[in-house]
Amino acid sequence: MSILKYINSVFMIFNSQPHIANLLESSYSQGNLLFNNDVLLAPQGNSVKVTDLKKNCSRLLPLQNPHTNALLALSPDGTLLIAIDFSGHSTLFNLPGDFVIGEFNFKGSVRCATFSDDGRLLCIGQGQGFTVYECGSLYRCFEPLVLLKKYKTRHSANICSISFSKDSRFLLTSG
């Protein structure tokens, strides 16, 4: 069954059965939602809530940021998750292994974050500029994110969206 059928069925159940609505309503407090196969990832306070839509169960990931999470980004293969809070503190997490790879401070609020299609690069949008990092390892290491380059754009407003091309050679930003 495709994820769109699950989304439609979740919203139909959400409207008709209040006890299931209670399972998901805390996920919608703030921040973005991510779907990975049959799993919904949502920020919940300073942690991340994982809701399995097939098994109808949820759990919190063992990661904590200092402040409330504002942004989640998931690698295309579903192995790396980065959770970023309002002040720019972030945690890089290995989903299959269920452990924290590293913690970072981007020194300011982050408006958007996205992984490249091959999962090798991570782009963080802050203010009118963006920064590209290389994701080094799926395991704990000295430097899991390596800074490649910082860019300043000529947007008149803050960057609100970043997209990679299919071959990960080009970036499109919008503000």
C-alpha cells in the first residue's frame, strides 16, 4: 500500500476516532513532519516522535536538543536524521542504529535544511545565505559533518527553501 493511501486513511481515522487523534495530535505542535515508508517523524518538544502508521504505535528517539525542535531533515535512504532547534543547535541521528552520531551548533536560527539525492551532502539555509556540508559517516566519528563551503546569496529576504538537482551538482534556493 502506498504512503498516500496511508495518509488518506490516517486523516479519515483522525477525523472519525478521537483516541487515534490523540496519538498524532501532539506531533503537530510545531515544526515539519516527515514520512519515511510507513513511519511518521515529528518534532515533539526537544526530541523527535516516531509513529509507525502500520503498527499504530509511537516512541521518542533518544536524542535531545537544548530547545524546542523547529526543523527535521531526513536523508533519501532514510538512515540519517538531523533535528535542529530554534537556536541552531542540532543533533545528527542514525535511524537504523538508533543512536546519536554527533551534535552541532549552527550559531543562529536555521530556516531550512535538505540532504542531496545521494545523501552525501547536507545544505543548511540561514538568513540570506546557505552552507554545504559533507556527511562523512553513519557512525560516531570525530567529524561527521565536514564544512565544504559557505555561500551568500542576493535574495532580498531570508532563504526559506533549498533543493538539490538529481545529480547533486546544483542548488536552487528561494527566499
